[in-house]
Amino acid sequence: MNIDLTDTTSSRINSALVQARRATGSPAVGMVLTLVIVTDEGNHYDALRAASEASKEHPSRILVVIKRPGRSPRDRKMARLDAEVRVGGETGTGETVLLRLHGELANHAYSVVLPLLLPDAPVVVWWPEDAPEHPSEDLLGRLAQRRITDAQATEDPVAALGLRAETYTPGDTDLAWTRITPWRSVLAAALDQKHSPITSAVVEGEAYNPSSELLALWLAERLGVPVDRQVSEGPGLTAVRLQTADGVICLDRANGSLAELAMPGQPDRHVALQRREMSELIAEELRRLDPDEIYESSVKFGVSKLGNGGVGTLERDAKAAPATQVAPPARSAASKAKAQKANAQKAKAQKPEEQKAEGAAGDGKADT
């Protein structure tokens, strides 16, 4: 059931939602969350289609905020709200409201969305294209428990990752991270089977691919080893190679759908790593509403490297230097210095005779 409202208000939209539910024979509200999509007229169709597919797994009220500020001074001064209410049919068990904010009202989306939120239900805000620099400080972002952005949809994906790291607030996530969930799962399962220490790693993927950068950062932060970021023809991520004492663990996906996992001492096996649709990515993000601490540690690990010849800089200069290296974390050096300081304090507290004897023994160990 579709209800078109022109030059309306949030109160009338709520009344239309109640009317539509009664007309379809479902007076009760069975949604589990409110998904707010902030987009423009040109991109709202694809985003709404993906959200509608995801709502089959997560019944939700979908509010599509379409800003139309206008081009002429006269259009920018006006303020009008047009809405389209959809219940049943393609929306399944959920509800969809398209909100077109004209003129000055485009700058006050918060006041329009707030009365339409489901009571006592989580709120998720998704920016498919142009996300604010600081999502958690955006007025709509403040309403949400989860804020979803997509670095891949920006002009400079690597710079967008750096911005996401600098402005991270618990609840933020990015679809570039969601895209590598199957890769991380397969690699973690492979390392559970092999207990040889990892000495280095290589991540291959398309240039300007933020998922490749995030996977390299995740490996470097978790394993504490150097990770080379190499540019390939794609599509997307193409291969990950982990160097161990027993040989190379290789996860290679050349065609974008079926990958081959090779491990030392084991037969090669095929793994399904198909490039997923946007609806699957959104559905995955809606499964958890708590902060993603692994994403936080991974994206923040690369902040200093994005501008210091690390992941981001060499990725943007991929033609001149096609390989990128993620340096291992400096935790080991800090721990070593702390241990040396503790040993020195312990030596001062010992008796002179014991200190002398230990000093002789220490000299012998140093030579070894």
C-alpha cells in the first residue's frame, strides 16, 4: 500500500503509517529497529532496494532522507516536506517512508526524522555516498547506535579511511570493513590449523581499494609482522599470502567468486568468496549493534601510516610505487625497554656481592 503526501508534516506521516497498517491487517508494530538512509535523488533507488532486501532478515522501519535544497535562491528559501509511505508489498514485514526535504528544510532533517523513529528501538544511520566528516557529531548520527559509511564510494578511499580513523566513535563502521569479513574468517580458520609463526604477509588487490588496505592493517595489527600491499588487476581483493616457517599459506581469488586455499602439507581446497551484494553487507551490519572493537583497532593502526609513506600514501601513488608496506606495531620495542628498566632497578636493589656475581653471569649470557 502506497500513500503519497505533499507539503506534509511528521504528524501526518505517522497517521498515514497507522492507517496503512490497519488497511493491510497488521495493526501491531513488528519492527526491530529504525534504519535511516541519508542520500540524494540520484542514489536513493539502489540504497532503498538494498535496505528492503536486508529488512527481510531484520524487519525495520526504513526512513529515506532525500535532500533537495534547490539551485535558485528562491528554491533554497522555501521549506516543504513531501513523503511517500509504503507498507506491505515489496516492503515485506517492514515500513518504508521516503522523505523529500525541499529548500531550507534540507538542513533540518533531524527535526523531521525524530518524530518518526520507532519507540524503544535501536536506530541505525547509513550514508551510502557522501558521509559527514564526523558521523557521530552529525545531528542524525547522534540519534543512532550504529553509523554506517562507505569509503569505497568516495573520490579518495584511502583518505576517507584516515578520516574515519581520526573521527572514530564507538558505533561507527564502514562497508569497506564489512566486505572483508569472509576473508578474515577464512584466514583465521587457516591459522587455527597451522601453528607455525608468521614472519610476513602480502595483500594483493586493486588500487584505491579500501578493503585491501583494511585487510593489510588488520593483519599487521593482529600478527605484528610486516605486510606488503601490492596492486593487482582485481576485481577487488585478489590474494593474501602468509609466510610461515613451514611454507606459504595462500588464499587466492583470481575471478572474484571462487578462491583457492593452499597450505603447507595439505591438499589445495576451494573456498566460496563471492563478491557480495550491498543488501548482504547491510544485513550483516544490522546483526550487531554493539561497537566493533576489531574494526576500531585496525583502522586506527594505520592513521600514522596514511601520511608517512605507509598504506595510504603509496596506494595513491600506486603507478610510481606499486607495493605498500605496513610496518609492524612498536609494542615489542616498548615492552623490551620496559623490561630492561625493570631489570636495572632490580640490580641496584641487590647486595654488592650478588650484584657482582650476577654481573659476571650476565656478561657470559651476553656473549652467547
